[in-house]
Amino acid sequence: PRFAAPLFHGAGAASLRCAVALQALPPEAEPRRGMIQAQMQALHAAKAEAVKALQADKTTASLVVDGVAHVLPTLLQTFQACQKAIDAVAEERPSSGILFANAEEAWKEEESVYELEAGKPRSLQELVEFYVELTEDGWISTLINPFRDEDFQTGCELLKASRPQVLILRDYGDEIAPEIDEDTPFGCLWHVRPTSPLPQILRRYSEHANSWHDLADGFGRCCSLDLGDTGRAVPEALMEALMACAEVQTIYVPQLLPEELTAHLSQRLDEVLQRVQAPA
């Protein structure tokens, strides 16, 4: 699977994130040693590149706070900056954008509008049109919580009519994903916490993977590895299990994995590759 990390954060306490997902290898390349470590190093470098670009311009320097890049005036500008940052460090590898919109926070009850960008209120229909424009060139591949709960089904149906290739995910947090109806126009983000027992994590995956695959856009196609304060204690067995889950295409790490962990994971994967590639 690809690894993904946030490059830009929403203003203030907002949980909006503009993230980048990076493929392990260039197109048609053979698996090689050190793939995971190279991915994480590139994401680290892209994050630094985004900060450096903001600080280089006096009109945007204030958007860097405590070493964290915050969103530009528009999301289009922000994702253009994301793409520029990742291309500067890993141009040869395919990448894509992920928007954690968390639109519930952008809803203005009194006006009945969304304000995902400051000073730009939008109705549901206008928000759908905004997402259609934002994803026009195909680089932004995934939208997470793009609508509030009350609008989710309708909003997804409208958006899918124009952008069927865009993956739309609903984030239920720690709640158990509900039973779904046929032709549900979105998938489910899978939260994984390293502090949970591995059998419990895999049981939750197995309980939902088949039904969400058959009736919706999948369970766990994007998996969020919620490190919390345990970033230096992620079990290697957990990471290996996630990489073996068929539905998991992207592992999102809100905090970049520690270097020593990625080195160990890379070494373990290298050992597996060596066994697979060894002549009989």
C-alpha cells in the first residue's frame, strides 16, 4: 500500500488536513529493498519542502506555526503547493492528494451553509460543484467527510454523478461502522490504534471488509494509523498485518512514523522479498 501524511493543516483548531499519498515505486518498477523507508523519508522531505516554500515568501511566512504549514487562502492553492512539494522530492513516483474535509466543522447552522474556505459560504449544491472543480485534474483522489451527516448520502450521490472515480470516505471514528444498503456511494475510513490488541483490530476488519466491498466503496481502502503518544511503540506485527489486508490501499499516518520503526519495517519487508525472489 501507499503511505500518506498531512502536509498542510487547517487554520486554528480545525481538523481539515491536506495530505499526500505516495506510491512505493515508480510505474512498472520491480520491488526493491528499502521501499518503506524511502516512502517515509520522501514524505518527511515533502513536509519540510512545504514549510520552506511558505517561509520563502513574506506573504505566506505567517502560515507556518511551530514548524507546521497551514492552508493557503484556497484549497486549490494548497493542493498545488502539496503537489509541488512532493514532486520536488519524489517526482519519479506517482502521488495523489487526500482532503480530510471534516465538513461538519465547516457547517454554519444559522446560514445553512458550509464555509470550508474562509469567507466563502457554499450551499450543498455549491459545495458539490466546488469538489467537482477541485478534483478536475484527477490528482486529488480521495475526499474524507466532505459533507455533514445530514447531507452525506445526497452529497455523495451528486458528487459521484460527476466524479465517479473519486473515492469518498466516511469517518465514523471509533464507532462501529453500521450495516449498509446496496449501492452506498461511499466507503469507510478504518481507524487503527496500536494500543488495541491485534486480534481485535483484525476481527473488526474481517467483520466489515466483505459487506463494504460488495455494497459500497470498501472498508479500509484508506486506513488511519492513530499513533497518539505511542509513535515509538507501534508493533511491527500490526504494520505487517495492515500491509497484508487486501482492501488497504493507503496507510495514513497523521504523525510521520519514527525513523527507527520505518527502518525495522523496511528490513522485515526486504527479508520477505528476498525469500520470494530467491531461486527455487
